[in-house]
Amino acid sequence: MIRTAKFPLRTKMFCVFMICFSVLLFSAGSLYYLTTRHILIHSAVQQNVQLASEVGSQLAEFQQGEQAMDQMISEKLRIAAIAAEFALNPDAAKVSNQELVRLTKQLGVSDITLLQRKGDDIVGVKSSNPQEIGLSTKRMSGWFQAFNELLNQKPVTVGFGDTAPHFWSGPWANATSNPSQIDKWGYYYDGKTNYIIDPFVETSAVSQYATTIGLDHLIQRILSQSSSLLDVTVFNPKTFGKTPIVYHNDGQTWIDFKNLPTLVGSYNYPNMADDERLIQQTVEKNAPQYEVETLLNQRVLKTFVPIPYGGATYVVGFVSDYGQVTAGLSELMRDNLWIMLLLLTIVAIISFFVSGYVVRPLRHITAQVANLADGNRNALALPTFRNDEIGELAHQVSTATKNFNHFVHEVAATIRDERANAMAFLGLVSSALIHELRNPVTTVNNLLELLPRVSGDKAKSEELIGHIRVAGQQLHTIIGQFTEFLRTGKLHPGPCDLVALVAQAVLHMQPAAEREGVHLSFANRTGEEALWGHMDGEKITRALDNLIDNALHAASQAETSGSVTVRLSKRGNFVDIHVEDNGPGIPVDAWDDIFIPFNTTKPSGLGLGLAIAKFVVTGSGGQIQVESSSATGTVLRMTLPLHPASTERME
């Protein structure tokens, strides 16, 4: 009888075809989308890298011009200072501020200040600029050092600025007397006056100011030529995102222009945390970095490009409109979606007919197999109508039917043989038990026959009764061991710590080792304090006790001092327990026999210890075997599986 399938194979094949092709189309479409987007973003980044290169080139040109003009202005200030020395009285007290004002106009500088040492400070005593009078320089670090070196007729060694004989010119900086003003100062002292001559010029003549104006013009031109660019900024990585160095003087607060976080350009799309991270990565890797963000309710692409400037690395930041960068991508994906739907429809039609072609012969095979299921084994005769896997299936089903009855007969014969083997094993066990019981029973009978003959001799009677008790105890031991052997087949697995289990077994067997005069030791080489397994811990402990007990017996027969070592090691998801003794060893041909029931070389016992151990270990998913044996000792290995969470305490 053919059972109607709730989910026919044809439907399954059709669904599998459609699902696989849909996943393939979706994966291809997603890969195409991601690849195209990456190409567009990479193209935008490369364009920004080229623009940054243009900015860097412009900065380099301005830097060269700035250095040339800086040297020119330094020389102008030196000449002005020398001219002022000839025009002024060598005593500052005899020079008036009005005289300095006139001299300033004549020499073409912004202002002139005269500096004198006052105690531990150097201050402005006369100046054409009232704000410079009384100004302290003690807190100007390197500048103050340069002033002292000039006054001491020594070369200036501060490491920055321009130097000449008796002259030093500092770099452009914010004026302490007027922080909103960026000036360049020159300082001249040749010992002919009691003051340093300090002429300086304002920002109207500085090359840094011209540089800023030029870069602003360049950035505006870049922004006007690109519809996708929203913002361009030149960042100072050393100060961006850091707490600025703030200067205070006479109630005024300012930041030196060289410490500003942005050198030029606007910063209209701020994200301080991410921008600082990307800028630092750009400097560290010396490579462009980019990131897509949403700022001011707009999706933007931020690109950061390193450029060299003034012996340091600056970063040019570009903000691009992400929508314009990826313009056309959505429309392209929409067209691809229509193409994928068309392909999916075509594949659905093809899958429908292909699945029918594949399933049609299988239906014939199913009908024939149904006859076999109904008990008509000889009715199945399938022709090989196809030269493919389905044709091979038909042939195999026919062959299987022919062999089915033969297989049934073989199974029945195997069952009979297994039953016979079981009965033979039971007979072997029973014979061994009877043999072991015969000796103590015979002893008891003989002693009972002698007991009446010595009833008058109390000492003899008590001696015979003692022997009877010993024989009875032996009977009790044999029966107990045999009962334990029968119960071994039933295990009660649970979580157990194998490290603690082995350590406890070694500790438990120490008294037996002392009685045998054998040194028993334990070595944990797993490096773990606990290794958890899922097994019958009590029976595993008894199995290990049997191994150690046999090792102690063997070691007691050693020619030298007997020793037994129990080593614990970890191998993958298993624990190896090695029990090593220095006894006389086991012959190679007897390695397997020691685990057979009732096989023993001891003067007492049934020889069930190692047999029980093998049953318990095998039933726990492990192995037990002789690893090596020679005239100098034997190593037995017990291998037990670990729980997946072996290093954690199991709940």
C-alpha cells in the first residue's frame, strides 16, 4: 500500500531549487551592491587624496616663501636694531618713548622696545608701544633664556628662531601685550648699550598671514569646483582634540596661533571623538582614513589625508555628500532587482519541469517497493530504464530484494550463535565460581568431620572453629566479589572531578602500599586543579583501586625497592591515567589475558578486578590497556573522556 506523501519530493526539489537560486541571486546582488559602493567611495577618497596633494604642494610653496620672507624680515629687524643703536643714547634712562616712536617710523618697523635686566627678570623699560612698557619676560621660557644669553654676550642656543652675531629673532607668535596680534621680534645687544634693542613687525608683513589667505583661497576654489564636497579643513594633529594651551596676561586670555587645532579652513561638520581617532590613525599609519557618518541630519563621507608641512605631519579633512558620492547606485540596484525577478521566474518554470522529470521514475520504484512492504518480496522486478543514479537505484533495489531473505536467515543464525556464546560464557563463569567455591566448602566439610573427634580438647576445637570461620569468610568474599562482578554492568553516571578522584584513590591506597613496602606517588601533569567528566565516579574509583592494587602486588616482587607512580595527563578531550610499577613485568602474549575474568596470578582472589575495571571504563566511553611492559616494570593506561566544560564546575 502506497502512503500519500504530505510533502512530495517534487515539491521539495522545486523549493530547494528556488531557495538555492534565490540565495545565490541575493548574494550576488548584495556583493555587487557592496562592491560598487566600495568602488564609488574609494574613487571619492582617491579624488580627495589628489586634492590633498594639491593642498600639500601649495603649503610647501608657501612654506618656502615663508622661510625666505622670515629670513628677510629677520635681517630687516637686525639692520633696524643696529641703526637704532647709533640713533639712541646707550643709557636707557636717557631715551624717551617719543624718541622711539619717531625712530619706529623712520626705520619702517611696527614698534621698538628696550629691554633691561631688573633683578631676576628682564622687562621692557622703554617702548614706542605703551603696552610693552613694564612687560615681564621671565615666564617666556626659551625667549627668556635667549635674552640672558644675549646680555651675557653668548651665542643664543635655544634651538629655534634666527641667530646672527649679537642678534636673535624669535618665530612668529602672539604678542603678549596684545594676544590678538601676531608679531615677529628681533633682539640686538653688543654690549655698547645697557639694554636690548627689540624692534618688531606686526601681522601685516608676515608670511604666515599671506599663507593663510592663500590657502583659504585655494580651499574656496576646491569647494566651488566640486558639487559633492561640503567642507575642507587642515588639522593640526598635535593639538586637535587636546586641551589647548591658554596664555594669560594682564586680564587677557588667548591661544597661540601655532597651537590652534585647525590651521586653515572651516570645521562645519564636527564629531570630535571620531575625528580625533581618525586623525591620529591617519598620522600613525601615514595613510588616508575614511568613515561614513550621519551629521547635521545628513549622510556624509569623511576623508582624512596626511600631508607634510614644516617638518611635521598635518591632516587635510574632506567632508563629502554621501548621496552624491553614491549617486546612481539606487537606480542601478532597482534595475538589477527587475532582472533578478525575471531570472527567478525563468528558473521557477525550469525547476518545475526538471523536478517532474527526476521524480517520475522514482514513483515507479516507490510503487514496486510498496509491494515488498506488503510482504510480496518476490513480486519486485525493476527494469534498469536509465543509465544514471536512478537506474542504479532500481538495480540495487532489485539486488537488495534478492538478498533480503538470505539476510533474514543469517540474522536468525547470528542470534542463535550469540545465545550459544552467551550460554558458553555463563558456563565458563559458573565453572570458575564452582571451582573457587569448592576449596573453602571442602575445607569446611573436612573441619566439621574433625570437630567431633577433638571435642574433648578445647584448644583444638577452638583452632578448628577458627579455621572454619576463615573458610566461611573466604566463601563470603568470593560470593561478594562475584555479586559485584554481576552488578558492574549497571552504571550511574554523573559529574565527577577526575583530578580529585585520582588523588583520592592514591590516598586511599597508601595504607596498602605501606603494607606491601612499596612507595606510592601521584603526579598531576595536566596543569589543572579540576577536570570534569560525566561517569559513575564510585565505580571508576574502584576500577582505579584495582589497577593500583595490582601494581602494588607487582612492585612488591621487584628486586630493588618497589615503587608505583600514578600520573595524570590531558590529551585533547581525554584524560590519561598511567599506573606504572617496577615489578617483573607481564609477557606480551598475556597483555590481553589479564582483563579476562578469573585470570589471575595472585595466590588469592577470583581474578575479577581487572575484568571489572575494563567493563567499567569501556562502559564509560574510555579504554584500558597495557601500554608497555618489560622486566623492569609495567605501565597500564586508563583513558577517560572529559565533559565539554571540563575546566568549569559542572552544575
